Amino acid sequence: MGAKPYTRGMQLSLLASVLSSLLLLAPVLQAKGDPKPLAPANPAIEISSMRAHMAYLASDELRGREAFTEDSLQAAKYLRACLKQAGVAPGWKGEYFQPAPFERITEEAAPELTLVDAKGVEHTLEFGRQFRASGRRGLNSTEDLQVLHVKPDGELSADGLKGRAVLFQGSSREWRSWWAKHKDTGVALVLRYSSGKKERKSLSASRPSVKPAWGDSAGKASTPIVTLYGDMDAWIGGARGARITAHQTIEAIVENNVVGVLPGAGTPDNPDLAKEIIVVSAHYDHVGMKKDDGNGGDLIHNGADDDASGVVVLLDLAEALVAGERPARTIVFLLAAAEEKGVLGTKYFADNPSFPMEQIVCNLNLEMLGRPDDLVGGPGKLWLTGFERSNLGTMFQEAGIPVVEDKRPEMNFFGRSDNIVFVRKGVVGQTLSSFNIHKDYHRVSDEIGTIDFEHMKGAAEGALAATLLLANAKEGPHWLEGEPKGYK
């Protein structure tokens, strides 16, 4: 038995479909405000609607939707407008945007390290060649720091270490043991030196980087741990002072998850089901622009399959679900930011959920649904990451939804998408996909012309049926015994 598609109501006429197609020719951006949705809200899963959304999200105009850029913001604004048009309620404190705080670190030049020997002579070391550092976020310029020489088995009080630089000479094993005991003592700078380490290649300033700015580590700089290279035996034993000169700026920025909610209605037998939450998610960012090699080729990673396809399916699901009967469980729609940077948007949502985490019973993530996979049966067929870990796969198959197990378990797709963030919070989280390991993955050739919209329509109908089943089933999602192994 196949999955039953969610069909539109009789009140929708052929005119709506025609208008949907004509809207593809309309300007994408209004003079002011959010980008205008290219397709009207429609309770049917229709190719015209999916093609319209894809035409914007995978367009050259958005230049690959890289996180922390204006292009990503424009994509987020479009998604906000689409959820609002569909009648989805705001899902974050009365708003659609959930701003996640980050900081951007930019170095104008490479850092410098100056050491003062026993005679007061200054030795300015070259970054990369004579020293390298971890904890670059902590490489702020310092005043002269007093250097304390420590031994592998030496013990110093926290008062003796706080605000000082320490010079450690010993093996890596000895270092790890010493640092485990002293890392919380307020050391300002660690210098590691071993005789015989050859100088290395010089390095320039690092590329701008973005770091999360929430949680226990927010605003805290890690202790810089500097490894010294080259022959310094003649003077390093008497080093008494150290100074770092950094050339970096730290800028507070935000990236926006787009969140909507469809409140559940419970059931006559169990009204409390409305308190349980299914999070349906897809990430809307991609990898941006390719470096220009001067050959005049395509530079834009349009990201049609990855993951505009999942986003488009989520938008159509949201329209269909809002137009239908209220589900028993509440459904949260999460359009996640910065997945390509390390599932950062979903991490922020999971650390700061719209609802108490204990109410979230499942995350159904949608990723790369734009092309069929012959290994799982071809057009319209889906596969579920971690199929054997929970009751979801069996539930879907028994309902006639065309979902099979992941045929490439060695690729570890279960741990490579946004669902894994929920798994680590104890929530059943799995991804529906039809990714077939195509050659366009993370390449500029992942464009709308490669999308199989007939397949995508079938995939969307299957994803909709799966979402409705999760939202209304008496038996809730749960891990099978002993799962999820390796992810708790």
C-alpha cells in the first residue's frame, strides 16, 4: 500500500495554479521589507509551488546562502514571509526569527610574541615559524607578563599562577598531566618548549572565524597555549617576561533560525498529547561562493539539493498541515541556520528551545530530497538515517510510507545532519533523505536544473504522511533498547 497524498480542497481552482506559475516571473524583492513569496499558500503538494520556492532559494541572487552573510539573511526573510503567508504562528517569543548570538574574529595581521631573556634582551618571534598557538580567541594583546618556569611534577598554587605566563619544558604526556591539574588556575599564557623542535613554515593572519557566544563559555577567552619552535636553548632557560601583540577585532553578530509552530489539539482520550512536540527541521544555509580562479567559471554554490530541497518540502508541509485538521501533537517548524558551519543554528535552538526540551519527543529532519536514489527504489522513495535505532522506520513502513533503511551506513549520515543535535539531548532525531551520493554535492553544479520535481513531489507526500503519523499516533516515538549507541 502506497502513502496517501494530502490533496487540496475543492475550493481551490485551476486559476490558483496558473497564478502560481506566473508568479515565477515576478520580481523577487520588494522595494522594502522581506522578499515576497513566489508561490501562494496552498494545502496541496504541488510541483509549481516547490519549483517557485526553489527558484528563489537556489537562485544566483542569494549567492549560495552562506551563513553570516547578507545572502543568508535574505533567505531567512523569505522563509519568514512564507511561514507567515501560510498561516503558521511565530515560534519564538512571538517572532519567527530566533536570533543566535555569535562573535566574528578578524585578524588584520599575524600575532607577535616577544620574550625577554635573563639579560633583558627582547626576542620577537615570528608566527608560524617560531611559535604557534591554540586558543586564538584568547590572543588579545597583553602587557608584559612575568614568566614562571614550571616542571612536570611541580606544584604551584592558583595564586602563584593567576595572571602569569608559564614556561613548561617536558614531554607531551607530562604536559597533558600537568595542564589537567592547573588549567583552571587563571594562567594568562602557556609557553611550551622542547629542545630540538625545528622551525616551521611562516603563517599569515588567519581567516575570519565565527564562534558561538552562548552558554558557559560565552565571552570567555581560552588560555592561549603557545608552542615554541627553533633553537632557543641558549636563552630560554632564563626567560623572565612575555608579551603578545595581537591584531584582531571581535564583533558581535547574530544568525537567525526561522521558527514557526502549529499548536496541537490533543485527542478526546488524551488531551495532553498537545503538550508533546514534533520538530520538523531543515537547514537553509549552504556554502556560498567558490574562490575566483580567474577562469571565468561559475562561482556560486546554489545548493539546490543541499538543502533547498529539504526547505522547500518543509514549506509545502507547513502549508498542508495548517490547512488540515489540527494535529494531536504540536508541530514546530525549524528552518535552521549555519548547518554547514557545524550545525550551529540547531545547537542554539536545542540549547534555547521554544518549549521545554522535555516536551520535544521527536525531530524529523529533512535533507537532500531533490533527486531519486536508485539504491532505495528510485523516484518517490526515501531512506531514514538510523532506521534500526528507533520505532520510526517500522511505524512508517506499516503505514505504507515509502521509507527504507539507510543503504550506506558506512557513511554515518545519522551523525552528519541537524538531527544529531537532538539525539545528544536525548530526543529521538532522524533524517529523511533521498541523497544518492551524486557528483554535484557541495559543487557549483548543484542547481535547480538538476532537481527531479516529480520525485520531489512524491518525497514531499511521503514526508507529509510521516509527519502526520508522528503527530497523531497513540504510540509516541521512542528509541529501541540500548539506543542511540555512541551518541549519549
